[in-house]
Amino acid sequence: MTINYGFAKFFNVLDAALVSSVSLQERLAGIVSGVSHLKRDSFPDDETWKRFEELMRSTTNRPAEGHEGTIAATTSRMNENDTRHWIGEAFGIFSRIAEACGKTRQ
């Protein structure tokens, strides 16, 4: 995986979340599910990687109940402010990746 792969994955999940009509919690779950598999080499620097790790910790910290996974168990119980914060953080991470991708193409 590379930074370009990270860019593509974040772009796709954020684009889908932007036009979706489901709840913010479900949008956040979709974002996290779509990027949860990314590894360190998909990020331009340690700071962005740490932000990603915090996003993952904060959106998967509840145990699964029944057939739901930890992402759904956590995001479905978030209030609107927390959900908006983590969606914003996902966009911030994407912005850092996009900036790094732009620099490599100059």
C-alpha cells in the first residue's frame, strides 16, 4: 500500500458519506469501515498516522453486541457532536494525505 492508496480509500469513503442520506453515525461507520485496514505506509508522516490511530481507537472502543462489529457498536452510540468531530477528523486526515500526494506530483 502507498500514500496514493490511502488517498483513494479516504476519497471514496468521504465522497460516499457526503452524498449519503443515512444518519451521521452510519456515515462515520462507513468511513471507518472503509479505511480501517490501512497501514502506516498509506500515510505521509507519523503525525497523520497517529491521528488515524486515534480515529480508529475512538470509533472501535465498544465491544460488539450480537451481530454488529465494534465499529457499529461504538459509532451508533455516539452523540451528534462526537460524530461530527470524528467525521471532521477523518476529513482532516484525508487533507494531509492529499497534500502529500500533491507534493509528490510536482
